[in-house]
Amino acid sequence: MVDISSRMAGRDFEEAPHGTSSPTGAGVRKLTNITSFGLLALLTVAMPSAAVAQITDDGLLHEAVGAPDNWHLSGSVRARFEAIDGQFREDAVNRDQVLALRTTLFAEYDAGPVRFGAEFHDARAYFQRRGSSVGTDVVNALEFSQYYAQGDLGEALGSNSASYLKAGRMTMQLGSERLVARQGFRTSVTSFTGLRLTREGDDDRAFVAFWTMPTVRLPTGTTAIRRNRPQWDRENTNLQLFGVFNRMPLAGETRLETYVYGLIERGESQADRSDRRLFTPGVRLFARPDQGMTFEVEAMAQYGRGRDGSPDSGKPVVPVEAYGFHGDVGYRFAGGWKPELTAFLDYYTGNRREDRIGRFDTLYGARRFEFGPTELFGAADRSNMLSPGVRLKATPTSGLSVMGDYRLLRLASAVDRFSNSDVRDATGRAGRNAGQQVQLQVEYELVADILALDLGYARLFKGRFLREAPNAPDPRDVSYGYASIMFSF
């Protein structure tokens, strides 16, 4: 899958508009109150909360307004309640909960060789405690995640192909989504403002070249986040993401993907990273047939320069050399519940020396499909980690899917912080054992393509490192659960 862009815009939700000023005044307050009331009313009617994303080209909204065929209209409302008991972060409250609400509206006008599209989203959080880890990954109120013009180039880049050029603000997902993705589980999303050229050919061939400015989600202040304060996200040339991606078929169901991504960051765009100049080449070989043996191998390297901290941290800009790897092999059985059993291994380097950054940077990748729920949870990500495990999926009946997995969590470097936590032992005495993680997920379409329920549970059994490192939080294990419901229209 190369990109969901305009046609699946309601499926997930992402962040990002333009401008520097924040909407204020009675009009915005009134809209805020209406949005919150409507979402809470829907939650009350619809039962427990959820987060699956199914949206068609034209939703119920398109039919309700009687829109002509050259208009595409759709939207979604999602409500999810999450709770966590225990903590793996250094400074977050030990017990927390949040009601995360998200609304999206998408419209596209097809004017023949040119399409014009826009997507609006509203992401809010309620009932979290003081000291919560809830941030801009959840809260991003009253934003435009997309507004673009897309020109159809036909077969200009080769016979038996279709190409188009998109300009403006857009969302992207490339290849495995480990480095560039439109997040689905997360309440807010990341948008990219710039240019993207796409060529799609026979036999699942695809080529993408792009230059963009990723948006920086706002607001970032604790008080503003707690109050769901609207503030336009920003983008500028101080933060740039660009690259090329290519997919080609090999024998049978096997596909080969190659890519090179570049990231330039000047000054401070995020609290814990700045002044990055990263060059990330990678290759992915995979086969996902409907039945039989499946496999995937993806290897990534990262070179350049960066600062392991904000500009005022006092840390120097040093060379970057980091690596990432994912491999899995599985089998999809026929008949019955169509179970799929997969064994996997993830390895991402961490820092080992003060004069060099070795921690892999996942750029703008998604995590939920691989490492479990994010937001209040999300202990594992693609940095300083060695993690083997197994996963079982099944489809007991149409519209119902279940998944469970188990993974070991170990540090690739004993002297660096573990994955998505700030926990670190610079001496290495706490060892490499971060623990074990299990998760369960049930997804059910109550009404096909319209109403979907998503339930999940995850538990982190802490190992020696997360119990004994100098800044480790409460040594108790971490339990997390969520329930969400999504209405697509």
C-alpha cells in the first residue's frame, strides 16, 4: 500500500494545518462546545468506545446530501476510553485514564484532470489526571490534516501506468509504514506539506518521489493540552522530509521495496530531538499470500548528524550511525477461522558512546500494528530494542477478527534509555532485560463499513532493567486496556 491520501482520508486521522495564530473568541468556543457535546452524545448512544477505521470512497454523507459523482464526501467519529495502571515512563502519573474523541470530515472535488481535496479533524482528550502522559499524540483540536490539488498525469511516465502530482498538505503512508505512515490508532496524526509524485503500474508496481515539510503539532503546553485549546499546527523549511520509494513484483506473491528518505531539522522542532540531518536507506522483501507461507524482511540504516536533546541541553551535534531490522515468518491456514501464526524479530540499535548517536530514529512511522497500543501505553518503539515474539490472528466470522501476541523486550545497548521510555542506567548495571509484553485485540464490525468496535488489553511484565534502573518508576507491572467505537459516514 503506497498511500491512502484522498480516497481513504476518513479512515484514520492526522494532524496539521497552516498559520501561526490560534482561533479564539466566542465563535470558536461555541463550535468547541457543540463538537464536544455531539461526540459525548454519540458515545452515550453507541456503547463502549472504539478505534477501527473503515471508510469508503463515498460515505453516508455523500448519499445524504445527494452529492454528484464528481464529489467525494465522507467522515468519521471515534470515541475511545483508555486506562492504565502502572507506569514505565519516568515522570508520568502511575494511574491514568483518558476519553479520546476524534471527528473527521473529508471532501474532494474531481474537476477532470485536477482534483481538489480537504480534510478537517478535531481531536480532544478528557478526564486524564494531572501528570498524565497525554500530549499532542492525543490532542490536536480544530485542524486541517489535508488541503491539496492533485493533477492527473495519465501515462506521461510510461505506458500501462497511471501517475499523478499532488501539491499542498497531505497524509502519506509508504511501504511497511515503519518510517512514514498515517497513524490509525493514535488520535492525532501527522501531515506533510509539499509535493508528491506517484506512478502506479502493472503488477502492483509503484514509485513515489516527495519533498515535504512535516507539521509540528500544537499546542505543546500542559495547560493548553488539558483544555483542548485550538492552535494551528505549523510547518516551515526548518523541518523537511524527502525521499523516493519504489516497489516491484518478483516471483509470485513476492514484492521488493527499496527506498531512501532524508530528514533535515534545524533548531528545535521537538522537545527531545533537534538539529538532525538523517539519511535513511532501506530494503524490504515480503510475501503475504491469502493462504500458505508468509514472510517479511526489512533492513534499515541511518547515517548523518544530530543532537541527542534540545538546543539548550548543552549536548553537541555528533555523527549518527544506527540500524534497524524486522523479520518474520508465518503461515496462513485455510478454512474455518483462517488462523495465521507468525514468529518475528525486531532489532533497533541504541546509543553506546557519548560521541556518536546510535539510537535508531523511526521518523514518522506507525507502531500500533507491530508493538501494541500507543498513547497511554506504547512502551516499545523502534529504538534500542531486541525483541523476538509470536503472534496469532484469526477471523472466527465475517467482520470479526482477534489477535494476540507475546514478545520479549531487551535493550540493544545496556547504557541507553529503553525504547519509548526515559528510563536509563548509564552504568549498564541494571542489565538488558526490560521485560515481557502480551496483548489481545478484538475488532468487530457492528455494521459493515459504518460502525466498528475495537477492544484491547496489554500487559507489560517488567524485567530487571525497568525495576532497578536509577530513574525507574514504580516497579509494579503495567496493565492497560481500551474500548472504542467508530462511526463512519
